[in-house]
Amino acid sequence: MNTVAKVNEPIVSIRGLTKSFGSHTVLNGIDFDIQPQQVVVVIGPSGSGKSTFLRCCNGLEQAEGGTIDICGHRLVDHGEMLKERSLNALRTEVGMVFQSFNLFPHLSVLHNITVGPRMLRGASKAQAEAAAMALLEKVGLAHKAHVMPA
């Protein structure tokens, strides 16, 4: 799957996003764009819809209306979610780190980082470990590669 957006096009584009829980409207006509290399922070008080918004953006929550385009792929089209097979393919390219995320406690930091690329993308152990070590070095944590999360 090619997830590269065209030049000058947003990598995330949301138009008219709506979501309700019963009679409580949480998202009401949200329009939102993220440009390539732009850093965006979603802030607001507890209960304002931040998590619901993000869950709709990655297909963990079904939006009721609007459109969501991620890297040129239509995730939601007027409340209709991308088919499961296509959704899973998109999820191998786009990720989300949850607010209360956990590493697998029985795996080292390095193994936690490499399990996704190996299982979902078919990377070899050597390829996945080289990429993981480069990422750990980039954030100053290469010395923690073989440490257990606890």
C-alpha cells in the first residue's frame, strides 16, 4: 500500500465528522487537516471528545457522518467505514500510541519494537532489529534495547 500523499495535500483530511453516543453528540461537524511533517496536538477538557475523535480517525470507533482521508485513502465515507481487509492494510502503515499504552512485559524493549514489523510486514529479524536500534539510538535509548519493560 502506498501511503504517500501528493505534494501540498494533507496527509489527514477530515470533513464534517460526526459521532454521537445515544442522544449525546460528541463530535459535530469536525473539519481538520494535517499537512506532511506538521505536528498537531489535540487538547481539551476531559469528556470533550479527544479520544473519540482519535478513535474515529483510526477506525476503532465508527463515525456516523463525514469523511476521513488518511494518506490518500478514504477511511470513512459519509459514515461508511473502509472494508475490514482494506482497513487492516491501512493499519499496517498508520499507527496510534494510546494514552495508557503497555509493552509486552515478557519481551525485551527490542523485541517489543520488532514484533510489529516482523509479524505485520514480514521483515526479517535482522532488518527489524536494525531499524529498531536506529530508532532507539535516535531517542537516546539504545542502551535499553535488551532491558525488560518492568
